[in-house]
Amino acid sequence: MNTNLNVPFYIVQGLEKMISQGGSIIFIGSVLGIHPHARSLSYAVSKAAIHQMAKEMVKVFAGRSITVNVVAPGFVDTSWQKNKTEEQKEKIISKIAMGRFGYPEEIANLCMAIIDTPYINGSVLEINGGYSYK
């Protein structure tokens, strides 16, 4: 909870008075904060909480042209995945319609699209290759 929810909350709270007009706040949530996953209860709950926190913060920043959104990635090809066994990876991939983990660049591209589209506000945008659709 400290890493995934409290720290982002306190950072934004500390910056709130310094942010005067315009900008974009993007939190990194998770598909596991939307779709249940057997082994990640505390992680999933903390990510679901950050999804809701972002929606609540839209009201805090209303009138200042500051958007608040969440990018909710699925399983991304990072060092965190490298520690999983091949069996674990295959089980996860079997649930992803695209048949692979996402790439960090794909997450970054979505963040840039949010910044470039100021009408996106208060949204939780999933980027998960169709996790749970297969």
C-alpha cells in the first residue's frame, strides 16, 4: 500500500499547490486492479485503490486544465517477469488474446497519447493485449 498508493498520493499532495495551470498526471495502475488474479491480493487491492484515487483527483484539479488518468498495464516484458518460471509465463500468456507479454514501449506510447489528448480525464485505460478474453 505504501509503494503503490500512499507514495503517489503524497507526491501529488505535495505538488498540488505548485501545479497552477495545465498538465497531466498519469498513475500506473494494473490490469490486476480490474481483473482478479490468484496470487496478488495486496498488489491488486493497492492498484484498484489508485484507480479510484485518480478518479477522485479529477475533482481536485478541475478548473486548472490538469488531467488525471491511470494506465493499467497487463503483464509487461520487464525484469519482474524474468523471475517467473517458464510454466508461470506460459500460464499467463494462455490468458492473453495477443499471446505475448506487452512491451514497455507500448505502455510509454499510451502515456504519450494521454498527454497529447487533454480530453481524456478520469479514465483508467487498460493496455493488456486482451488479458482475460482468451
